[in-house]
Amino acid sequence: MTLLWAIVAVLGATAIATTLGLIWRARTGRARTSFGRSEERELAEVAAAYGGLGEHATLLQFSTEFCSPCRATRRVLGDLAGRRDGVVHVEVDLTDRADLARRLNILQTPTTFVLDPSGRSRARIGGAPRPGDVVALLDSLTEDRHVAA
């Protein structure tokens, strides 16, 4: 009977780990638009200090020196910003700025914020962003500007 319980325990642990892994994988890289807004002013100030706000949008990426997904994210976001007028990609290395990570509640790198022209955060992406999600966010910002005009 002990062997049976051991097998059940291993299978149960495997099922729990697999479920948690699938949940984590589904959430990583997805844009979240509902999150705390306490860091709004600081995000705009950081973007301005490290490269400036874009006329239409700013892709504000927080990275660290030894993060391999950060390099891929830098290429993707840089390419997207380069193909769109008024979109700026700003990267901040948190290696020596742990204070920013604490204040902005950045628990993983890369973390990317999509800011509107006024510096207001429109989305937060934890992990390597999915290019299609970023394009959709940029399109919605462009549409919002046309509707407001």
C-alpha cells in the first residue's frame, strides 16, 4: 500500500506543477490593462529621463544585464518603434536601479509598459511581449488619438 501512496503523491505533484506551469506560461508576455495606477507619474518621469516620450506612444522596457529574454524584447520593441512614426522605445537597465524595481513593483524582467503620449500607462507586460499584442495596443492608441481629435 505504501508504493501506491507514493505513486499517487508523485502523480499529484506532477499534475499540480503542470497546472501551475501552464497558468504561468499563459500569463507571461500578455498585456494587462488593469493594474494599479500609483506609478503613473514615475513611469512618465523615467521615460523622459531615459529617452523621452513618443508623440504617439512609448514602449518603456525594464531589463537587467544578464536577462536573455530582454535582448530579444529589445529587438522586437525597437523594430516596432522603428516602423511606426511617433513611437519611441526606451530601455532602462535595472541592474543598478533596484530602487526603481521596488517602487514600480517590477518582479521580473523584461517588464514593458506601453505609455500614451501624456505618459499614462495603458498596459503592462511581464515577460517577453507578444508582438501581436503590442501592435494591437499601438493601434488602439492611434485610434484613440484620432477619435479625440
